[in-house]
Amino acid sequence: MTGTNLGKQQGVFITFEGIDGSGKSTQTRHLADHLRAQGHDVVLTREPGGSTGAEEIRALVLEGDPDRWSAETELLLFTAARRDHLERTINPALAAGKIVICDRFVDSTRMYQGLSRGNLRAEVDALHDLMIGREADLTILVDMDPATGLARAKGRQTTEERFEDFGQDLQTQMRSGFLALAKAHSDRFRVINGAQSQEAVAADIQAAVEDYLS
């Protein structure tokens, strides 16, 4: 059973992408609150995670030594988490006509494992087509200077810093990759300047989303 057989979706699927420390997680919450205040039924979720099984995999991939997994193993773990998330959270919400806002989705895998960690882009896309079978309707890319983003991310001092521990070079590659992806898929990407104040970033995101929904 592939992702394309999971039923017809009626809602709107919005994803947020960006390097570590770009502020996207905060902005997903701001957008969810804004849309709910307008009367929309919103599901706010995240990757890896968003379902019980996927949250268990999250701990495996985000904690521990940077060299804990190869890029190939990471790709399989992230895809397994995404499949469970899709089945149990995303698709049921979309089928019910809700707006789903997800903090990261397959574009992060295309960057981390497909570009920066393992040059596995062809494998990422093939596995995504086989097991997931859908893209976001709208993707918000919060663009941020890599040094600033990494400093923010490390300043959180959480246990989930495995990717941050690869250093600034990875974040620089990620930023370039995300911007290239946004250019290649300009129909669904909206690039937001993350160097502004939180309020200004939120306002720009709200404007982009409202324009899409209208």
C-alpha cells in the first residue's frame, strides 16, 4: 500500500522548512493561532514525530553522537516516521477538511540526507514516491544566516542537537540547498526573511498563507 492509496485529501497541507535555529517552530505556532482565530480547524504537527510511533523514532535520529547513524540509515528511519505520521495524523486531518501545519517534511530529508549528509537525493525522491506519495500544498521557507541560526539552535541546550553538532558547514549547505529547492518549486514555496523581528516574520507568513488560501 503506497502513499497514493491513502484516500483523497480535502484540507490544506502547509509545511515549514529552514535551517536549524531559523525560528520556524515558533512561527508554526504563531500561524496556527492566527488561523484558529479566523475560525479555521488547524492541526499543528512536526517531523520527525507527530504520531506515537514517529515520536519514538524522533529520539533515535535527533539524539546521540553525530555519527550514530549513516545517512542511508537516517533516510530509512525518517521515511518510516513520515509514513506513520502520514497514516495516523496528516491524512485523517486533511480528509476531514482541516489545515495541517507541519514543522518540517520531506524537503528537510531532501536537504539533510539527500544533499548535505549523503548525496542521496535520488534515493530520497524514489523512497518518497514509493512510501509517501504527496507533497505540501504550500511550503514556507524561513531563510536565516547559518551562523546566526546555529548560535540560536545551540543556545536552546536541548538533548536534540545531533544535527547541530555537525557544525556551521552543514547549515551553510542546507541554506543554499533550501533556496535552490524554493527556486525550482516556486509554485509551492514562499521564502520569508527570518532576520526580521518575530512579529515581522509572522506578519509576512500570515500574508503569504492568506494569499494562498484566497
